[in-house]
Amino acid sequence: MTEKTNEERIPRPEEVVATYEELPENQKMQPLRCRAGSSTQDGGCPRDATTWMHPEDRDYPMCGEHARANELWLECNEWSVAEEITGDWLRVARAWKSYELERLALHAHEGAKEGFLKANAKAELASEIADAPRKGRKDKIAELTPEQDERLRRLINRSDALNNARYDLEDHATGEVSEKRLRASLAVLVEESERANEEAHRYSEELGIAVEPKK
């Protein structure tokens, strides 16, 4: 996560009060808690807040994990708007029967769709990591650093996605793809899904996390 500016960062009480350690316990201020999920039944995120989401108003304190997820969701929304706008451009270009304009609009639209998919995946992953303590994860997994957690989840997600793509191709072929081309695609997905699964298992074992068999 990028380093926060002084305006965004929330200082801890001991950083502000020079005599903080000398104060009686009942006079010590507790650090602000992250506001993410504070209105939910489980009381929300248990982490200390480190970032003002609205630094100009000193409003909505959040932990680093939830701040990152929030930033990534904002980026995801921007890509979603771009996808919608470029889709409108493409429809106009086709209605005008302008090949050159359609080519440019299609290129922009495909780029926006790819950007949205990547941003959405990053935001989903960041949200999983940020919400993990409120979902009762096992103690060993909870001890992972954010970097380890992100890498492990990305490996598992890759393995699952490749497996899902393979089964989708097997079960939902539309007939528009030749049998030869379908077999070639399936062969690549089988090999890649096995490699991804092995890599995810190997990294889990490196972290000392037992791999649970899929049900």
C-alpha cells in the first residue's frame, strides 16, 4: 500500500502526548478503531485506524487494509464507468456505420472491460483480506502478513478460476468452437489448473498451513 500523507495518516496517542507512558491507565486514550462494518452485528473491524478516508474533514477512520480495499473499489468503479461510456461510443459508431470510428471505439471498450476485470479482482481480494478477522479464520492464517495472505489467495483464486473455466468449456460448449480447438483449449487449461493447484498447495505448506481437501 502506498505511504499516506500527513493529512491522511492518523497518529497514535503515544505519538502525540510526550508523557503518554507516564499517565495512569484510566487516563490513557485508546487508539481510534476502524469504522469499517461498525454498524454490523459483529461490531466491525477490530483493527486500529491508521487512515482518514476524508482527511479534509477528519472523517471516517479506517485501518490500512480497509483503506486499501476502499481505494481499489473506487478504482473499480471508475473502470466500470469507462466500460459503460465506451460501450455507448461503440453503439454509436456501429449505428453510423463508421468502420474507423468503430475500430477505435472497440479498442477502447475492450481495454475498459479488461481494466474493470483486473480492478474488480484486486478489489475483491483486498476486501477478503480486510474482512478476514471478522470471518473467524484459523489462527495460523490470521498470522500471515498482508503480502503472504494476498499471494496465497491469488494462487488459490487462480487455481479455482482455471478449474472453473475448464468445466465451463466442457459443460457449456455452444457448438461455435470446433472440437479440435476445444480439445486444445481444454488440454492447456487442465495443465495450467494442475500447475496452479500444485503451486497453491506448495506455498500453503511453506507457510505451515494444512491444505483442506475440497468437498
